[in-house]
Amino acid sequence: MSDLKDKYTKEVIPKMKEKFGYKNNLAAPRIKKAVVNIGIGSILKDEKGQDFISRDLSLITGQKPVPTLAKKAISGFKTRQGMVVGLKVTLRGKRMFDFLSRLINIALPRTRDFRGLPPQSVDQGGNLSIGIKEHIVFPEILPEEVKKIFGLEITIVSNAKNREEAIELFRLLGFPIQK
């Protein structure tokens, strides 16, 4: 069992029950999934570049990414319908908790000029969205082997009823959300 899941069951649930007055443990909000997304519009033509990005994303998440396709053709972006425009990985369960643990403890502190996540990054549905400019902040990626540095977007989906509950959940789990 991962350390973040233990922390959730032993520390976060009792504090959430105390603060919001839940009757049982199942009423407390929990994290459902983490979605890691990359747009590969800048290297659409380069097949090798897509392979490198796919390899790096699978190293970061521990899961093979799924290509996302363009819904319609946009001439300004030089895309056609059905063209691969991004990659995404949806993490649940143990892999999700392992990834979030690495994100909180290693990747976010290693980002340049990091002063915490703004509370505005949590939306009304209780989901946290984080943008990372350089994927080399993750420990699995060796900077010497990287051909092209890319950014990625991480959305952590919770079943919190409102924004206040979600912010408290993420703070208790250890996300560095600013006051």
C-alpha cells in the first residue's frame, strides 16, 4: 500500500470528518483519477519525436499513453480530422497514488521558481489542474537523453462537492497550495 493512500486513510479522512462534519468515512471526498495530458502540436510531422514523447510519458506515469485525435480539421493549425494531436494517460488506484506521491514530493519542488500552487487552480467541481512546463523535473527522466523538452498538464479529479472541500483535501494530502 502506498504512503499517500495510508496518509489519506489515517490522517485526511479523520480531519475532513472533523472539519466538515461527515457521519462516516465514505462521505469524505476522495481522489478518483489523475489524467496526464500532452499536446504534441509542435512536432506533429516528426514521427520520431512522437515516439520520444510517448516513451518519456510512459516512464513518468508507468502506463502506455493513448493518442488523442483531432475532432475536426483546422487549417490554421495544419491539422486534419483524425490526426494525432496529443497523448493522454488516465491513472487510477495504486499507480495514481504512486504518481501523485512523486509529483508532490519530487517533481513540484524541483520546478523552477516554484512558490506553491494557486488556489484558483481548483475549479468549482473540485478538480485540481496543474501545468508543468518542463517534463525533466520528474526523476525517471534523464536530462542527458532528452531530445526535446515538453510541457504536460495534470488534472486530478476528486468527488468533492465544492471548491472549499477540494482545497482542504488537496492541502491535507500534501499538495503545496498557497494560502
